[in-house]
Amino acid sequence: MTTSVTPDADVIGKRSEHLYFALRNPKVVIGLTIVIGLLLLGVIGPFFLNNDPNEYIGPKSEGPSGDFWLGTTYFGQDVFSQFVHGLRSSYLVGGLGAVIAFAIGLSVGFTAGYRGGIVDELLNMLTNVVLVLPALAVLIVISSYLEVRGVVSQGIIIGLFSWPWVARAVRAQSFTLRNRDYVDLAKLTGKRAPQIIIKEIMPNMASYLLMSVILLFGGAILFAAMLDFIGLGPTNAVSLGTMMQQSMAWSALHLGLWWWFVPPGVAITAIVGSLYITNVGLDEVFNPKLREM
Amino acid sequence: MGRYFRRKLLIYGITFFIAVTINFAIPRLMPGDPVARMLSRNAVSNPESSEALRSYFDNLFGLDVPMWQQYLNYWGALFQGDLGVSIFAFPSSVSSVVLDALPYTLALLLPSILLSWFVGNGLGAMAARNKLLDNTVLPIGYLFTAVPYMWLAILLAWTGGIILGWFPVAGGYSFALLPAPTWTFFVDLVQHWFLPFLSLFVVALGGWAIGMRNLVIYELESDYTNYMQALGAPQRLVRRYAFRNAMLPQISGLALQLGVVVGGALVTEAVFAYPGLGSLMLNAIQNQDFFLLQGILLFIVIGVLLFNFLADVVYVLVDPRTRLGLEGGQS
């Protein structure tokens, strides 16, 4: 970055200082632009494509054209319409999975790190156990028993199995933070533990927490796509993973219908990759040592 | 060292116990009745024969005793290596079906995990000292980690298999050949193995390279590096120390990453119809063969735990601090 403008530290607070650097970090800007752009496409797009994504509307197996931007499937469904609806469910699963995993990871990590002792031992044990379990295999077994699967239920079970590393990191961080002077002071003033955690400890790792939500979000999207591809996707909705599954099931590979299986993969890679790059950029924003000035 | 291993073994023991319990509990707690579904699949309309079939299946799968006894029986059968009967391949037992598929999955997983770990670490360490390389390795690394396993597999099958026609895109070996210890069969096997292997190798590569790069840079900023540089130690030596210290988190990372890679192998096999555990799992799901599904999960859990233990042993061998009972390997 070559900006020569330095913010006036007295006037501008810490929060807006971060915003200042974030908006000038190319990694954050590019990453967020892609993520938000695809999100808008997924949210707004379906209103303009007022048809059911699984409706048979066009000629069969046709390549991209002016009428069907991404071509049609083997059965004559509009790939672009499926793609837009799929984006929507991918974001939904990712968001839901990330929020649930974050909530569990945060509570387990803070409880273990702040309380210490036997509570910590037990919670740490639990964390390690879930960490070692091969999550995808467990998810496959669980969702194969669900007869009706929706985007929401998928988000929930993904969230239930992807929290351990957040818990571990939060625990390690609160270990170092709980013995600080200001925490002792807060204890002396008679604040309760949850209050101290929220008011005194959490703000000091806010940047870290934001970054872990972003990683959880990307991870949940990838997990959902893999489950969908195995054939355990939502039974009532289209997703990017089920598009790939359908294209493979109807041998799009051998028929050369590349417009059927390439776009969903590009979208997932773009979303998750942009999230990772945003994360690296945010790291530079929050950690002044890494800023290239 | 004893404490370290005791802790680890306790965790693995509990994990195994919980995995078995999940395995036992899911089918019994979930809504829906597998036996009823199986009966409806066979379309038995006569209520009397349906009842007879039902009690036959209940008896066969041991569902006609109280829950706690089922649980004990489950453990008992497990230790005798009896995982039940597969519905999909009906007369054969789950363990024999799984054991048939296991070599294929292992042949994919072991080389791809180890090779990508070594190559990725090497690339990452090189990227940490070379700005030009860093600027290419980092973006490509993030791209690879963001690619869904099955999509890369599909792309490779499409380009290498369909467009170029260099490799077969499905199966473990040609149907024209019979498994025999001949040279032709071996070449055929390797040809079918290559694309799934490549896709698993490539996806994992980026993560290792990025991790190693960050760790080496972190080590190169630490106090001991500054001290050595102040003493005038040669750059090569300093970097070697940084590399060796950065290896340690990567070894424990290898164990932690394993569950993810196994999941990736399952979907990759599904793309290539490679006859390993992934395709077996797909068949089990499509045929609602829950015993087989659980057997596969159990095998995967055992495999992951064994590999984790192996990584722990390596960690102790590599990091002397764990051997001396000092801080170091986190449990």
C-alpha cells in the first residue's frame, strides 16, 4: 500500500482505525467484494428468476446461450437458476453452521479457560474427543438416518461437529488473559464471571474471534458441499453440492456438459478462497507488525 | 513421557467409546425404522408374512431384547470382530465387505497424505525465504485449500480422463481384467489409481505449504534466531533451526488434519467410483444399509485413532521436551 495519509490517532478511535486499514487492504477489499457479490446474487437473484430451479423449461443439454446463461441440464433445467438458488442455500448453511459452531466453541472455550481446574479437564477432554472424530464420516452417518433433510438441519449438524478448534484456541487465549490486572480489578469490584468474560476478556480477542467465524463459515460451506455430493443434501432445495451430484449421476462428464458441473465448483472455490484471503488481510489489519506500509 | 502417553491413550479410549456409542445410539434414537423400511422395500403385502419377516430381522439384528442388553451385546460382538450382516451384499458380513474395500482406500490415502505433507512443507519452507516464490505459492495454496475435494476430482477426471483420454475415469481396475499378480494388471491398477491420488494430493498440498511458510516466518522472528544472527551464525544454519522447530506443529497438524482428509477421500472415491470405503459408503447410503454404514464409520474411527497414536509416537521421538516431561506437545 502506498497511501501517505496517516489517520490522526487522537481523533479516530481504535475501531475506526481498523476500519481505515481494512478498507485500504487489497486482500480484504477483494475478498469481501467477491463474497458479498455472490451473496447478493444468491439473495436477490431468485426474485428475478421467478421459476422453480428444478422446473423443466428449456431444451435438453444445451450449452450456455443468451436465454440460458449457464446452459441447461440433461433434463432441460436452467443451470443458472439452480446456481443462484444453490448459492443461497450454501450461504445459509455456512452462516448457520458457523454461528452454531462459534457459539458452542466460545462457551466451551471460555468456560474451560476461565474456570480452570476439573471443569477445564473435562471440557478439554470433550474438545479433544470431538477433534479426533472424523467429522465428515460422522455427519454422513447421522444425515443418512434423517429422512427429511433441509438446509437448516444440515447447518445445525455441521455446527455441532466443527467447534472444537475454536474452543481450543479460545481456551488457550483466555488462560493468558484471565490473570491480567484488569481482570483482577473487575473481580474485586464484584462483577460476575459471565460479565467479566464478555466485558473484559472478549474485547481483547475480538479480532481473533472475527477471524475464526470467517474460517468456520468457509469450512461449513465445504462440509455442506461434500455432504450434498454424497447424496445427503437437502431433500427440498437445490444446493451447489447437489448440482454436482446430479451432474455426476447423469454422466455430464461423459456427455461433455461442462456448464453443469463447473459453475458450482467455481462458486464454492471463489467463496471459500475469498474468505481465506479476507482472513489473511484482516490479520494484517489487526496486527500492525504485518502491515506493509 | 508416561503422562503424555497416558493422557493421549485416555483420550483415544474415550473417543472410541463415544464413537461406538454414537454408532449404537443413532439408529435406535433416530426417527424412522430401518427394518420397516427394509420390509417396505421388499414390498411384502401379506401382513402375516410381513410379521414373520419382521421378527426374523429383529432376531437376526438382535433387536428383540431390552436396550441395555442390546448395548452390551453390541460391545460383545464388536470384540469378536462381528459388525453384523450387510444388507446391500446380503449374505456377506460387514467386516468382510469393509476389509475388501480397505486396501484401495489405504493405497489412496497413505501416499497422498505423506507426499503432500513432505512436498507442502518443503514448498512452504522455500516460500518463506523467497519473495517471488512466496507471491506464487501463497495464492495458489489458498486456491487449493478452498477447492472442494470432489470438484477437483471431477475436473481432473474431465481433463485427464475425457478430454485428453490419458487415464480411465472409473473403477479400480478394468473390467476386462481379472485380479491377478501380473504386470498388465498392476499397470492397469496404477492407471486407475493415479487421478484420485493426484486430486487428494493437490488439495492437501496448499494447506501444508501455507502452514509451513507462516511457521518458518514466525520462527525466523523469534529470540533465538536474533541471538544466532547476532552471533554471526550462517544463514543456512539459522534456517535449519527454524525449519526443525516449525516441523513440530506440522506433525500434530498432520494428525488433526486426518479426519478431514479421510472425508475428502470418501467423496473423491465417489467421483471416480474407486472401489474403496467411499464408494462402499455411497452404496450403503443408496441401499439404506445401515449396518454397513456403521461398520465403515467404525473402521474409519479406528484408523484415525491409530494414525493419531502413530503421530504422537513420532512427535515424542522428534521433540525431546515431551520425553523429558517438559512443556511441549499439547495434550
